[in-house]
Amino acid sequence: MGRAPRLVHGDDLLYRFFNNLLADTRDNLAAIPQLLLETMAVWLPPTTYARWPVLLPWVVRDPSCRGRPRNGVPDRWGSPDDRGYLRDDNSLIKSLPRSLEITGPARSGLAGARIGTEFVAAHVWRRVNGSTVLASRWPELNSFVPNLVWLPSQVAKLTDREGSGVQETLQAMAWQIYRPVAVEPTYEQIVKRSWALLPVPERAIGTIRHEELNWFEPTERFYRTREERLRSVVEALLQLEAGKGIAAKVITSRYGQGLPGVSAEARSDLRSYLCQFQREHIRPSLDEHEVLGAAQRSIGVREFPQST
């Protein structure tokens, strides 16, 4: 008796079609990946990169944080890891621009709209230089603006294939968009370290015309929220350092309740790292070499599961 026929899902069939089409190297099809991404990708503008290059510097991606309730492994989303970083499954990244309006060419169908539920926050780079740790596990890359793009879910799957034409095109586009942009002086050393981790794209693409791309339009409220949440984390760390209690909820209830259980050394390193983003929080007695040393320890290489 023959085997039962396998199930074929419509989304998988669509993915297979596009994957095979976009892998074609014939001259008449070589431009399709860039055209696809120019039409469907939504980016944060270079002005956001210049003003706030790492959007959530206290957050790292940890796919295991949701646990396996059926196997008795509890959900730990929003809790701190052993270095004090908030563990996220990418939901915090995905929701960042949810309230923002999109501007772009009329042909894309996105101008004047907001993203819906079928968009994915994709990391442009997965691999980094000199490490097996994925980019999203590094705090300076997980929410690094040049490493983020919002895509329809089926298009995002195409960018997950390491070395694929779509992924390489996306990386070349991000490099062309953001690499020449100067950031505010406060962030120069931070972004220097971030860029050094990312492999330089080798794929040749056409010149990008910014008016042909889709952009989120951040508001002043968007930036205030980034500042307020960073401040709440830094202040909680300072309170703990002073031997005082903190609010039950810092960003999330699990994070506020879990921070006191993180080692004092790890909390101090995290605070020093985060203070680079808001210089006014650094105590006058804190030496610059201490700040950089603590930051390097806080973002030190650590092996994580290699799931996407």
C-alpha cells in the first residue's frame, strides 16, 4: 500500500515559486530581487539612524524565551538573561513602527498606510564577522537600524536563506542606504563597532533612489518613547546599584521582577553600556575606560542556539 500523499500549503508553494525564480541568474531576471525589495520593503529613514541608531539597546533576541508549555518549560518572554538584557522573541522589534505612517511611491500601495499583521521585522544580516553568534543575539545589532527592515512574511522567508540572491541584495541595499550617513557624535563609537561586525556586501546592485523606497515616518512621540524606556532601564539599574528597590514593572513585569536576581557585576556592565546612549546618566566619577571596558564585557560573545 502506497504512502499517503503529503500536504502542500499554499504559502509554501508561493515561497518555492519565488525562491526558484529569484535564484535565476539570467540577465533578464537578475534585477528582480532589487525590484521586489524596492516595492515591498519598508525601512526606517536615515534620519532615524542618525538620531537613534540602536532602538532597543537593552533587548536581545532569544527564541527560547517563549518556552514549551506542553513540555513543562515556562514562558520567559520579557525576563532578563544572565547579563541583564531583556529576552525577546522579536515581537518588540516587530511592533516598533506599528503606529507609524508609511511614505513612498504610489505604485507600491503602501503610501499613507500602516503595516498590518502579515509584515515581519526581518534582520538584514544573520551572520557576523568572527563569530558563530547570530546578529540578532548581539544587543548592538538586534535593533540596529541598518539591520532592520519590515517585509511581507513570504518575502521575509526568502531573505532568511543564507547567501541567497534576495538576502545579498537586501544587505547591499541597507549598506548603500545607511553606511554613508553620519550619526550624532554620541553614537559614533557605538555604530563603528556595529558596522565592524557586519560583513561587507559583495553583490552589485543598481543605484538606489530614495524616493522609490517605502519609509516609516517617525514622530517626536516615537523618539520620546525610546528615550523614556531607556531611561527607565538605566534608572532601575542605578537604584539597584544603590541598594534600593525598583518598581515591579520595568518595561515588563518579568523584567522588573527579574533584574534584582541578575549579578551586580552584570547589572553594572549593562548600565555602563546603556549610558553610552544617554551620556547625562553617566556619573562624573565614572572613568571613560571603565565605561568602554564594561560595555565590552556586557556585549561579550556568548554562544546561543542557532535558530532564526
